Amino acid sequence: MVYDCLISGDDPEVIEWVPEHDRVWFIVETLSHEVMHGGILVKMVWVLDNLEFREVRSRIAIRNAMKTASNDDVRYLEQNVQNTEVRKWCFGSK
């Protein structure tokens, strides 16, 4: 239900009110799909750029999901996520 609400909503800021473990689940679940359309990727960029992931296990789960996601999706995220701290733990880049 939370996932469907986040996917179908036009405003990514809705996820701001969702607990961290649900935000992680949203990202991991979304990355597990073979084909993502641009709107979902834009939401994911917004989430990664604007919301904090304080728990180490959250960061590990997202990083592991990136390893199994499609190369095109990961490349899009690497090119569009601007948050320096997130780039470090998510992609291993500066």
C-alpha cells in the first residue's frame, strides 16, 4: 500500500513523512524491477538527494540493491544524484 501510494503520487515530497525503513524499502523494491520509467527514477533521485538515511543498515541495503539493479538505472542515478554524502555511501564516489 505504501509503495503503491509513493509510486502513483505526483509529489515525491510525500515520502518525506514515511519512516526511514519504508523509504529504504521503496528504493530497494523499485530497484528490483527490471524496467523503470523516468518518473520513478526522478522520485528516487529526489529521495536520495533530499532525505537522510541515518541507519548504517539502511545505507547497506540501498548500496546492495544498486549492485543488482539494471546498469541503465544505476547510471541514471549516478549522473543525477547530487548529494555528495549520498554519492559516497551509495556509489562509492566523491
